[in-house]
Amino acid sequence: LQFDDTNWAFLADQTKQEELRAKGIQPEEIAQVCTTIINEALAGKPEDLTVTTHICRGNHASSWLFSGGYEPIAKELFYIGAPGTTYYTAPHQVSGNTSPIWLGFGADASLPTDKFRDGVAFLDLLSVDGPGEVELFTNKDDEAGTQLHRMLGSFPDSPHSAYIVAGTHTHNSTLFTKPGRYRLTYRTSARGKDGKLIANEPQTTTIQVGGQKPKKEKTPSLKERFAQSAAGNAATAGYSLRMAPKSNPEKDGDDKLTTISFDAKNKAQGTLTLLIDGYFLTDLPVKDGHAQWDEYMGPEPSQVQAVFTPEGDSPRWISQPLDFQPGKSSHTDSSAAADTWQETSQPRQLAPTEETELKELGYTIRMRKQGNGGTKIVV
């Protein structure tokens, strides 16, 4: 079934958006109404029915009605990525074990909601520091079908606060756009009955996405290992790093994997540390001059750098940053080396920690029905 839908082309056109706003109409609200109409029309569709949309811009006498890119309507059309895009996702519940981990949240029954205004408290996602974006969400089954509920996240239109209910916990999925190490900083907050903010000190959770399972015992840091390893001419050691789509896929998902391989002609042994966009990805043991790991690198381009800290007298090596493109092969070797590795910490501040007092005029607040029994407030 194909929809020929001119609404989206109209809403993507910058000129038409300005015309709507001049009339006091918000294009974003029209886009949400269009989404609701389509989703409700398809709520009872058969499972074997495939639906697609032709976004028609008009075609008469070699001319068109609308122009412009999809950025203004991308969040309605694609949400996070194009349909069929694969991301790392921690499940909404455990099944037999905790690998991968289930990342729900909640509060114990002693949460003093009787002291809070309206009896409610919130979990606030204050910042995300990592190579990609994060989203906590649920797919809720109700009489209208499967409904996406976005809870917390780092995308431009993600919510940054979610209700917490005393004595309950959530079963949500957690999506990451890239592998690597993430630091998520949270706090809980509420309003006292006098309207004043009540909040705890921010707490940070570190999450490792992808990579080899960390060892149980503490290991030396990359800086410590690098300082203890031998300097020298890495070019003579014949080190090489290669990334390529996994060959001979056997299981579901293997076609999404990238094989990362390291080779040393001098048969050196030690540890290879991989960084993605300046964030830790994994440590690989190098034995008899070889290390290999299959990783899902995500659907977006990345920059990968390797640091080899060998045992004994073999020279250490910092690779040049390697530009990775999904589905492509890339390679670098020790004929070139970087002076230092790029280690990044750039927390994206999502929500303020201090109160903001609004003194100027000019705010407009709109309320409209959202789903079954819900209300959306747009400021």
C-alpha cells in the first residue's frame, strides 16, 4: 500500500512554514497531527501488509509546488534513523541472564511523595558524555496498537525528565547509536508544596556499549601502560590495523559486523586499546603478533584510533586516526604514527541544574490532546 502524501512536502518547505507561522499556526503541531492520523489509520493493518509513503512535491508542466530538505520533518518521519537502521539496544527485560543488561529505573516505596507538590517526582537526565546518542523508550501495547513512548534521551527532541513512582520500576529499552563508553549523569527532583525545587546531588553512571567484557580484576590504565612500554621506531616493527566487513557471515546480524584486526610482523605481545571518536571502545590482548575482534560499529561514520602497548622491548605505537565508514574497509600501519591519542570528554548538557526565573514577556502556552487521556503542553 502506498500513500501519496503532499502534507510532508508542504511542511518541509521553508516558505510554507513561514506562511503558517504568520497565521499563528505551528508547523510542528500540524506534523504531529498528520502522524497521528496515519498511525490511527494503520492501527489494525494486517501483519503482512507493507506500507510506504510517496512524499509528493507536485509535478505539472515540469514544475513543482514545494521544495526543501527533510530536516524540519525528520523527527516525525524517521524519529532516530531511517526504517531498517540497526542500533545497539539494551532490552526492556532480562531473559535468563543479564547479558546484555536491562537498564530500568525506579524508586523504593519510602520516597516521600506526600511532601511533594502534586505528589510527583522526576528522574532528570542532566548530561550524556559518549561517542553517540542515547534514548530510553518503551513500546506500549494498547487498544490503538503499538505506541512508542520516549522517556529520556540526548537527541534534540528527546525528553529530559521522566516520572518516577514510589514502589515501582520501569521496563524500558535503551538505545545507543554507537559503541563505546558512555557517562550518563542523572538526578531526582520534585517541587515542595511551597513550589521550591527539591533535588539530590547529580549521580553519574558509566555504561560500556560493545567491546570485550571487562576483566573482573583491576588493570593498569592506558596512560600507565603507555608510560611503562618501550619507545622506539614502530615503523620497523611492521604494525598494521585493518577494519573490514565481516567475511563469511554465519548467524543473524553477522552481516552488520566489522572485523577489526591488528598484526605485528615482529610477533610482539601486549594490549591494543581502541578508541572511537576519542572514547574508549575496548582492550584487545595481542598474542603472537595478532589480535582480532568483531564489532558492530553502528550505522554512522566514526573515527577509530589504536594504541599498542607491547610487552618487553618492542616499540609502542599510536596509530593515525582511521576514518571508518559503515560497510567499507580501511587500513593504517606503523609507517605513520600520531604523537598522542585523542581522548575526549565532552558532556552534552541536556537539562539545567539551576532554577531559571522568567522575567520577560512573550511566552505562549498551548495544550492539546495526546493519545488516550494525555495532554501535551507546548511552550
